[in-house]
Amino acid sequence: MNKQTDNPEAQTALAEAWHQDSAYASLERWLELVQHEHWSESVATLQDIVRVFGASWSFTRYLFYRGPAALPLFAATMPADFDRAAIRTRLQQPADADVEAALDALRIEKNGIMLQLLLADLRGQFDQETIEQFLTTLAEETLSVALKIYSDYMQIDMAHALSVLGMGRMAGNEMNFGSDLDLIFLYARDADDNNSDEHNEELTQAMRLVRMLLRGIAMTSPAGSLYEVDMRLRPHGKAGALVSSRESFVDYHAVERDIWERQMMTRCRPVVDPNNTAASVLEKVNASIYTQYDHDFLRTEIRQMRARVEHELGSPAGYHDIKRGKGGVMDIDFISHYLQLAHGYKEQSLQTGSTRQALRAATQLGYLSETHCQTLLQAYDFLKTIESRMRVFDMKPVSRISREADACTTLARSMHITAADDAAAGAELLERYRAVSAEVRGIFDSVLAV
């Protein structure tokens, strides 16, 4: 072993590393490069580097790619307010830059900021809710800059003709490490019978821009990738147009839709909206989403959809699914969906894309008990933290944990669970998970009793 790992700080960091074998191997290689390339770093930086090596193979690759250029990120403390304007400035690319060079520079900056968020998480600087808000802000600004890069490349002012709705976790400011972007693109300009050819040409250009954007932001490079994008929530799903007109989007949601589609639309928010097109469209659509429902019918429909998801996706052999499984994240989401759809037509505060905010609003309005609210919020943070710890390793949207204690030791370390040995720590994690999921399912059955 390189003698630099003999110091107590490095030994402590290795002992606390989540993926210890990965941390050890990466540290050995890193120190060889430090010595060969004559890099310099402080002991404190080395400790944090080891923590990153143990937490994320994705960001380990980023560090080796960037080398000493990444070291200033370890010295800078992420500000508590995560200033949006400052992030936008860091991400912004010159208008005359080559598109590929601009995208690669954007990947470097975006992943550098995300590395700082991981460091803040590893240092315990922020709680889970704050980390999710920061990750969502970063995603919004990255998307906006990427859209501008392609608009400049195509030499059109299409960025002002397009608006983007964020769905799911993005809508609720609840994105996690490894979250994808659920997006709907809206064409901002109305059709004009006197200029139909011009309108059709612009719409064709908008679709071309979106195709290029989707390919570009999903593309990987040595600097990493930006995001995976999911477009399945657009009208008519995979069969629908990549870009929806304002009229068609409003018309689609104005007619009677299945309750699961109404649930989906409670998680919808403008994220790129230079002309306020998305905001005005969503205001019209919300009149159809937040309407009066028969509560018995609503509960029955939501329970049936929840049971279907759990049966088809939430019970994998040998695993617990913390998202779709019994008492998982989706139980909490569906509780909030019910409360929003049942009462949102008369309570504006329930018309939010955030599960946490919906639960808080429902409690303030008397639709959910304070005890149930606090239990659900704590469970949500617990489950989303587990999700974060699993996903950050390779930035993939995984949600399953083994039912075997021996296979949960790494996850238990990441959750700061200490016990007599690794197997005991894994067993304690599983015990906590089962207790939390049982509480969540009990509240779900209580709120959505039929």
C-alpha cells in the first residue's frame, strides 16, 4: 500500500467508506497518479476523495477524468441557498461555441456541481429534502442551457417557441441522484390559418430541435452524461407527438380521463417557460384535474391502480422494492394524490407537485392527522435516502434491496447504521425498513379505506 494511506485520517475514511473494496482500489490508483504526475493535495481533501470513491463509481470516474482540475471543488462549500443565478452562470456556454464542445463543457460543469452536492451530502451539510431541491434546480438549469445550445446551433429562436413541463419528481422539487427527467414539450405559438405553411415549418423545426436535444443530453462522454429523459407521460404516451401544441394539450386533458392520468398530472410544473406558455396552459388543464370527484370512486380507483403496480412490479423475488413495494414510496405518493384530487378543487394549497408539500397542506387543512403526516414525512425521507445511497453509485434508477442481511452491509454503512458486525448492521437496516413500510401501509389503508 502507498504510505500515504497509513495516516489515521485515510484509514478512518477507508473504514467508513460505503463500498470499501472500491474505495481501496481507487485510492491506490489515485495515489499512484498523484506521485507520478506530481499532484498536490491536503489530507482533508484526501479524506473526502476516499469518501467519494466509496460512495460513487460514477463520480470516481469523473475524478480520474478531471484529475487536479476537480480538486478545487473539494475546497468550495456548497452555499445553503444554492443560488440559481450562480448555477446558471457556471453552466452557461458561449453562443458561438461548437455544439459538441459546448455540450461536453456543460457535462463537466453539471457533474462538477453534482459532485459538490454529493460532498455536501457526505459531510451531512443538508437534509434529504434540501439535497433533492438542489438536484432539481440543477436539472432545470442544465436543461435550459442545453436547449439554448441546440437553438443557437440551429440558428433559430426556437427556445422562445418551446416551453417544457417537468413531471414526476422534477415537478415536486424531489429529484434524487440518478433521477431521470420526465418531460413534456409544448409548442408556444398558435396555428394561423393565413400562415399555415410557416406554422408547420416551425413546428417541424421544433420537433427536430427536441430530437437533437434528447440525443445530446442522454449521450455519454468521459465527462459523464447529463440526464436520461422519459417522455412517456406526454399525451398518448409513446404514440404521441414529441411536441404538443397548446390547444391539443388542453383538449387532451379536458375530456374524461382515467384516474391514474389525473394522478400523474398532479405532478406537473413549468420548468422552462420563457413566454409563460406552460403556466397558462397548466392553469387551464388544472381546472380539469382538480375537479369534484366521488370520494368512494376515487379511493377505489387509486387502490386498484396501487395494487396493480405492486403486483406487477413491486414484489420481485428475493428483494424489497422501496419504491413500488408494499409500504414503499408509492404508497406515500398515492396518499397525497388522493388528498389532492379529493380536495384540491377548493384548496389551492393542495395543487402542488410536491408529495411533501401536499401532505403538509392536507394536514394544515385538517384532511390528514398531524401524527400521520409526521410519520409519512419521516418515512419518505428514510426511503428516499436509501434510494439516494443506492443510486449514486452508478447514477441508475435502482429501487430494490435484498431481503438477505448479508447483502445489505454496504447500504447499512451508507445509512450510518453501526452494529457488532456487518451482518448485524444489514439485519438492523432491514428491520427498520420493514417497520417503516408497515407503518406506511397502515396509514395508506386507513386514509384510502373503502
